[in-house]
Amino acid sequence: MEIDSIHIRFNQDAVWLMNICLAIVMFGVALGVRFDDFRNLWHNPLPSIIGIISQFLLLPALTFLLVVLLEPHPSIALGMIMVAACPGGNVSNFMTHLSGGNTALSVSLTAFASLAAIVITPVNLQFWGNLYEPTRSILQVVHMDALSMFKTVSLILGVPLIIGMGWQYYRPKSAAKLAKWLKPLSILILVGFVGAAFGANFDIFLQVIHIIALIVLAHNALALGSGYLLARLCSLSVADRKALTIETGIQNSGLGLVLIFTFFDGLGGMALIAGWWGVWDIVSGLTIGWIWSKKLPNSHDKVSSVL
């Protein structure tokens, strides 16, 4: 089977429902974000700056090098670049909390990355995608409109984030109550959509799982490892290292899927990479969070020698 010629079966109504679901997920996350979280980026800038560099500069660059090294099918390569161009995933805050990491830093980075992604995600996709000849040919055929992608990301991430933060600011009690059931419910719905997409294309998935699974495993390990190593090289605290590791390794692949179905007509390799990434990074993130949670001392910094 020629994976670059595959188009995943997922109708337009389902894409719109996924858009709505992602917006609800972002709204649920925003209900727990305060305007003070953005101020924290200024009060303690070093971990935040390193986190932003790790997510938006280092990971896309390393992904490009991995693509050059592996030379996968062009649609798979573009799927890897798409995932790396997306902001951190919305479940990263929970995983950071589970691991004993700096949850406040994680929340601040998620909020900032979600807003920054409105501009940076289309730019990173275009820049790194056009730098590699096989993926450049796909982008030339698709004629992706950067402004349309900007509008889509704004509606999915930017608008719900601002509305949710405003709600939290003016109605903090009701926001806390709403967030308790909205976040887990919306994430379950999103997981259901990803599962439905796989289910409707299960025959295709079975034929390429051996390729997709190994590439996603390597790519996700690279993301987690690069986040941790950069934080350690910069001598950040153990709690900050955990937050940056998870923020870099847990990408918003749901956003990637929406963009793939909206602008690339569900191109096979791209959709399969983004979809399987959404499954695998939850597994890897929860596993790392659980392992780190078992090593929690009274003070995080006491275990720097362990890590």
C-alpha cells in the first residue's frame, strides 16, 4: 500500500465536531488559568524561556533532523513536522502534577503556547516543511493558506482560552465547579473521536501500524529526552525539569488532526502519525508521571542525583 496516496475516511461533519470538542477542551483548561499565570512568566523568566525554546525551536529542529535521518514517506514526514509544530497537549498539566513537577510552570507554558501557536504553528509547519524537498512538494500541491490556518487555530485555541480565563477571573467559583467535570468529559469525547477515526480506517491502520508505531515511539522519545536534557543543561530544578520534559513531549496532536483533515484532506501518513501520537504520548506521559511520582521526596531538589 502506498501510504502517501491514502486519505483517511472522516467526513466534514465529524471534523466540525472535533473542532468544537477541541475548543471545549481548551475552554476547560482555561477555566483553571489565571492572568497571574502569565505574570509568572515574567517573575521567573528562565524556566519559561527555556520551555518556549524547547517547544517551538528545539523540537521542530530535532524533528527535521530525525526526518532527514529516517527518510520516511513524505506524508509521514509532514505528519511528524505537523506534530512538532503544535503546542503542548492539554493533559500535560495533569501529568506534571502527577509527577511532582512544577505545575504552575506547566500551566503558564500551556497557556502561553496555546496563544503563541496561533502564529507559530503555521510558521513552523511552513518553514520546516518547505526545508525538506519531499514535504515541500506536498505543501506546493496543497497550496495551504496560512491565513486560513491562522483563523482555524485562533478559533480552536485562542478564543476559548480568552473566554475561559475571563470566566475564571469574574466567576472563579463557578469556573472551578465547571472545570471539574468539563475537562475530563471533553478529553474523553476527544479520545472517542480519535478512536472513531481509527475504527473507521482500521483496515488501513493494520497495514501500516508497524511503520507508524516505531516512528512515533522514536519521535516521542526524542521530544521527552530533548526537553529533559535542555532543562538539565540549563541547571533548572528537578521540578522544573519534569514540567519542561512533559510540556515538550506531550503535543496537542488533536489540533494537528483538525488541521490535517481541514487543509490536507486527511492525508494518510499525516493523519496516522498525529492520531497515533495522541494515543502514545498519553501512555508515555502517564508512565513517566507515575514513575516520577514514586520517587517523590520531601523536597524535589533532593533527588537531583537520582535523575
